[in-house]
Amino acid sequence: MEVIWSKIAIEQLDAIAEYVEANYGVNTAKKMVRNITGKVSRLLLYPSIGIPDYKFTAGANKQIVIRHIQIFPNVLYYAVESDKILIICIMHEKQSPETVSCMIMEFLRKH
């Protein structure tokens, strides 16, 4: 299995690191990034560990199950497709459901 990060997920990880560094310091930012990347690495061993989000699995995309894992205060959305783990986005837990939905639907349209 391999992990593939979407462009938006990489941008969001960078933005999270910048925000945490600006507000809490460089050590805390590094710890946050290590926490997120560590959880992603764990997906290689346990790809089904995330909670399925079936509202994104309906319709034509039944082959792709969107899952999410909580990495406080963020939520990481991903999909498993054959031998790939696709990191879709990393959203703050208080972000609007509409924004999250738009991000995931845009990913599914392009994928």
C-alpha cells in the first residue's frame, strides 16, 4: 500500500503547521505535524480504522468509501482504493459541514 496526499491536503497540512507555529511555537507545530503524519502512517497497517462516512459513498462512487479519523482538533478524510490510501483533506472539527462536503465532493469529481 502507498499513501497519496491530495494537493489540498498538503496545503492544509502546511496551513495547520503555520497556524500552530504562529500561535503556539515551532515545537508544538512540529508535534502536531508528527501526530498527523503518524496517524496517516498507521493507516498503512489498519486502513479501515477510520469511521465510514456513507453520505459520500452513495451514488456512482460506491467503490470508494470515504472514512475519517479524529486528530484533535482536526478531522482527516481519506479513502482506500485497491492498494492506495488517498488523503483527501484535513479539516478543523468546527469547520462547517458544507465546506467539508464541498471539499470531498470536489475530490470525488476529479478522481
